[in-house]
Amino acid sequence: MSDALLTVDNLSKRFRGLKAVSNVTFTVPEGRILALIGPNGAGKTTSFNLIAGVFPPDEGTVTLKGQRLTGLKPNRVCAAGIGRTFQIVKPFGHLTVEENVVVGALARERSVETARRQARALLERLELADQAQRPARSLTLPDRKRLEVARALATRPTLLLLDEVLAGLRPTEVDRMVEVLRDLNRREGLTILMIEHVMRAVMALSDRVVVLDHGEKIADGSPADIVADPRVIESYLGAEEA
Amino acid sequence: MTILGLRNTWGVTGRGAALLALSGLALLLAPLVADRYLVSVLTTVLWFAYVGQAWNVMMGFSGLLSLGHALYVGLGAYASAALFIHFGIGPWAGALLAMLVAVAAGCGIGFLGFRFGVKGVHFALLTIAFAEVARVGFDHLQWLGGSGGFFLPVEAGVSDPLNLRGSPTLFYYVILALVLAALAISRLLLHSRLGYQWLAVREDAEAAEAVGVDLFHARMTAVAASSALTALGGVFQAFYFNNLFPEQVFSMGRSIEIILPAIVGGIGTLIGPILGAFILTPLGEGLTFLLEVSGLELPGLKQLFYGVALVVIVVFRPDGVWPWLASRLGLVRASGEGDER
Amino acid sequence: MPIDYYLNIAASGLLTGLLYGLAALGLSVIFGVVRVVNFAHGEMMVAGMYGAVLLAGYAGLDPLLSAPIVAAVLFVCGWLLQRGVVNRFVERPEHMQFILLLGVATILVNAMLMLFGPDSRNVAVPYGFDTLELGPLLLDEVRVRAGAAAIVIAAGLFAFFRFTRTGKAIRACADSPLGARVVGLNIDGLYALTFGIGAAVVGAAGALMTLLVDARPQLAPEYTLLSFIIVIVGGLGSLPGALLGGVLIGLSETLAGFLLTPSLKSLFSYAVLILVLLLRPQGLLGKRS
């Protein structure tokens, strides 16, 4: 197994006394795709926000390639090499699609011209090039999701955090996105941590799966092991019944 | 609605460029044909166009609603006038110090506001509160004339551009140069890395932060740029009118007058504030003229008209007149199929 | 007797503060439910003052009696304003709502300037110069009556929100507009009703204010800012907070007016506002969002 790129150690967060995430520990190996799954309210997005620096954890640490990220603001986390998407997409609505990605590219680029070239290349890659000059808010949901990915990629992350980028997509659109992600991972060695509900994609893409329930990690293993794990099945079924 | 986007704020067509160039030329030649009254009206128009652009940097580019911009006008005006009267420092050198004073004030307010997380309406109220504090404070500042007013010496027939003393035509060209400079600076800023980051913060602060934008830095630079530009408008005002009263200079009403051109013309656009000033001020002047001719005494009618203009614009043309006019007359390049309206 | 002296000042500040609080209550009600900041609030208050001036001039009505009439008229105006214009702005960006109401405020204040002129108009009441003796306190009768009326109106408002079906519906709507829509409440109607109530309350406060202050158009922006200061100090959207904030500002203004020069008293209020914005933006009684 390759070295850990991201190490999440003993992470905890409480909101008004309610434990959203408690003592969660996992690592994301370099060059791999790890999926974070669990029923609604399991603490997946909170974990993401803790890693991305939206708020600081009460306890625990986040480390990227040996660099401690705990307590850094989101823009510093981005500079350290983590790009993210939002579960509820957040395009810069009045800017064009291209301008959206340019802003991302400017995270590492001083020259607007160079940033624009990089943005165009990414839009090609995510099949958004023909929409480049449209205002972002006029895009359809699948296109907005791809724009989120393009904008995050433009910051040239070593780790990409994807928060349900497949939710709300049609099966064919899911397949296209899965293709793009696999390609990024295989060809460029991009490490990905994804929150996902679409199990088909989780099985197809991820090397490892971490399962959260009620803020705690209940399982961690290969996709095949996870679907056979009785605790995981129980947590999902329990959640269904409740 | 891509008009608010970057490209189309400048992506004018040949026809648009021709029209803009013609307007510029007309403004350049105006004093040759215009009489004294017209020159003074145009000077007022251009002054509002200028401060409107300065305000636009904060609200239009970065999404920070300041309703206390009279503060920066006033600080610029009082600082340059005080330097001139008390220390004999001319307005050109004084302008630098005046800008510094305004930037210090802007950054002070910004620092407090952003560090303490004061947002939206609360931030707007904070800017009003500081402007009001300045108004009351300057009323009691006897060194600067207090509520009785602060006056610059007026000598007829002196032409001394180095000290910004001279004919109305001189002032006209100074303010025209300021408007063009502000336009160039705004465009430069908007197309810079910083400008992209401002727009991103305006659109969605959380998403901007996630792609590496330092919110505090972006907002502080926007406040600094806007307050510096606005202060220059104050320097001009001090030397043009030669009198300053805290009650007028720092008033809430003045702050509203400053935001009007950009709102009417189009918040966040480059041409909008200029167009807005050219719509509003002549209409206001026309009303005043009509009242004079008809012999009616109706104080407040002009302001009432401004209020109606404000409501009509935000209800029917919330994006301002320029985006609408520009696409109607084919002055800007069409934005693919992105146009929703 | 310096202690009595300060007690008297405090008592009169408290009574004036109750009127301020009542005015701010209107602002708070509108913000709490419609989530729109009424920038024309002081203008509505001065409109209420002129209403009382006119009713006193033409019908000889005491402001205490004209207050309900003025409130009814302003209710209709507020209702129409929300129905006709503001309702379209509920979903729009905050700064657009702000600018819209700024426009409304500008129209109102200048219309009043044109109709009534810049000079002060006063309402004369037979008890205008009477004083009441309460133990060590010597209180102006106008102040006591106005303060008492403010308490009655505020109590009525609290009762309305607590005990009536409509009041409860409005509160539900304030908690969760979506939820309220789901259970079949008419949101637009409730918003209009709320804006009307807010306008009525501030109109009544204006009518009562004529007992203490002469009506002038120039008061309008001052009262708008004053109401803002009060609701922010008390907590935007918190009704008891508005009353508490009003009393606090009334007290501090009166004390500052006596201890410092009177013209500096507003500076004191702004300083309070800035401090509260920075240190406790949710206000004294507001909930942190």
C-alpha cells in the first residue's frame, strides 16, 4: 500500500452539545479513491467541512502529506492542495462558466492569461467548452456539478474532495462523470475522497470505503468487504426503518 | 444578464465603441460650445459619475454595501482643505494624504467589520454609523470650522492649476480626467487577478474561499481602493465649492446620492455609474429649472424625484439601465445563448 | 438633592424610551417575519406624527385618541406597500430590499416636506405643562401618558402574537416560511398583515410622540436610524428586545444630554450601536443564528 496522503486522526466536532463527528480516524493513500458513505446525518459533510477548514474541529488533527491543516482557513487548505465541491452547488452565478474556472486557476496562478488557458483546457476535458461563455447560473444541474469539479480541479489539488457530485444525475450522466473521475485518477494520479450515495459508482470507483454512522466510523475496508459487513447493513437498514 | 459578468462589462461591439468614443469626444469639446451654466451642470454630472464609480468598486465588484460613502468624500475634502489652509500644502500633494486618511478610515471600519463578522445589512448599518459619527464629530471640531463651516479663500480671476484654483473650465477638465481615470482603473482592476477574486467573493463568499481566495484580503483591498478613489472626489469638491459643512458633507442624504448613479446605471458594470449620473443629474436640474420658471416653491421635489427614480429602477430594471440599453442598441457583444431575459 | 435630580432625568428618559421602543417594535415585527429591513421606518413614524397634528388641528383630537386612527391608516398603507411592492423583493438580494425601501423613505420624507414645509408643527394639549408628583419624582404629564399608552399598545401586540390564531400563524411563518407554506398558510397574506401591523405600531408611536416633540420632516431619517440602533441593541426580531433597547437608548440619550452637550447625545447612541454590532451582533436579547 502506498503512503497516506491525507491522515484524519481522532476528529471530533460537537454542535450545541450534539456530537456530529466523534473520534473519526482514517487515511487516504496517495493515488487512491476513497469513498465516505453512511446514512443521512452520519457526519459525512461535517467531516468534509472539518478537513476543508470551514470550521475547526473540537479535537483531532488533519494532516496532508505531513503538513498539519487543523485550524487553517479554507483558502489556506486550498493552497495546501485540497480542492473541494459543495453538496449544494455554489457556482459564481453571474460570471461565465469560463470565469468561474479562471477564479479557481488563479489560486496558483498570478497571470490571468495563463489562468484562462488552464481554464479552457479543463472545460474541454469536462465537456463544458461549448458552454464556456454562458453565465454559470443558466447551466443545468449536471453541468453545474461538472463546473464544480472543473473549478476545484483548476486549483491544482493533490487531493480532491467531492461531496455528492453524482446525486441528482441521470444514469448516463453518472457514467460520464465516473469516466472523468477514473481518468483523472488513473492518468494523473489524482487522489480523491468522495462522499457518495450512488452505490454503483462507489463500487466502480473506490479502492476503499469508510462508513460513518451517527458521527462514528463503523467500518473501513474494500468495497466488497463493506457490502458484506453486517454492521454496515444494519446501520443502513436501521436508518431505513427509523 | 451576463452583462454583470466580466467579459461583457467591456465586450462592446464596433457600434458601442463608436458611441462611447463619440461621447468621450463630445465631453472633451463641450466647454468650447457650452455656456457657464451647462459647464457647471456637466461638472456636477461628472462628479457623481466619478464617486458612483468609486462606490461601485465596493458594492458592484465585491458585494459590500456601503451606505456611508459620504464619510470618505468628507474625509478627503476636509483633509485636503485642512492641509491647504493650515499648512499651505497644495491639493495635488494634499490629495495623497487625503486618500491616505480615507483609506485608513475605510480599513479601520473594514477591519472591525470583517474581523467581527459583521455582514449584510449589519455591515451597511456599520458604515452609516461611522459616517454619522463623523458628521456629529466634525460639527464639534472647531479646528476645522465646526458646524459653522470650513472655507477656502476665493479670489476671482486667479488661474493657478498647481493649487487647483481657476476657472470652471479648469475644474471641468479635472473632473473629466478623474472620471476617465476611474474608468480605466476600474477596468484594469476588474480584469486583474484581484478583480476576479472580488467578483467571486461577491457571488459566493464560501465558494470563493474554497478556491483559495482570502476573504479578508479581498474585502479589505476593495474597501481600500474604493475609499481612496472616493477621497479624491472629496478633494475636488473642497476646491470646487470652497466651503464645507459637516451637516451636508457627511449627511446620510449625500451617501444616498452617491449610490444612485451606479444603481440607476447598473451595479457592477463599468459604464453604468457614468450613464446613471448622466440620466439623474440632468433630470434633477431640469426639475429645478422648471420650478424656477413656473415660480413654484417646492423644496424636496428634486429629492422626491430621486426617490421615485430609485423605486422605479429597482422594481423594473434591477440590473440598471446600461445592461438593458446596451443589449437593446447592440452596444455589447451578445453572450451566446446565455441571455435569459 | 442631586440624587432626586438624576432620578427625575432617568424617569423621563425611561418614559421617552418606551415610545422609542414602541417605534422599534414595529421595525422588529417586520424584520422578524418578512425578513425585510424597513428603511422607511422613521418616515412612517413622522407620517404618524403629522397624522396626529392634522387630527388635532381639524378635529381637536388628543394624540392619545388620534393614535388608533393614525394606526389604522398606516396599517392600510403598510399592507398596500407590502402587497404592491415589497412582496416582490422578499426573495431578492438583501441590498436590493435595502435600496427599495431607501427609495420609499426618500419619497415619503420629501412628500411630507412638500406638504407640510420644513417648519415644526406642534399639538397643544390642555395638560401640556402639568406635572405629576410621584414620591420624589416630578414627571411631565405628557410623558407619563405617552409612556403608559406605549405600554398598553405593546402589551396588546404581545397578546396578539401569543393568544390569537392569526398571531400564532404569523409566528409560525417567521420560524419557517417553508413550513408555514406546507401546512397551508397564506404567506403573502400574512406578510402583508405583518407589514401593516408594523406600520400601524410605528404610526401609533409617531402620534404619541407629538406629545413630546414637534413634527418636522427632518426627524424622519433620525428616527429611522434610532429605530435601527434600538432593534440592533435589543436584537433584530426580538420583541421584548426592542422595548428593552428603546428604554436603554432613551435612558442613555437623556443622561448623555445632561452630562455632555445635548448635540453630542446622538454620538453616544452611535457609539453604542457600533459596540453592539461588533461585540454582540445578535443584540442583547437576540438569538445567535
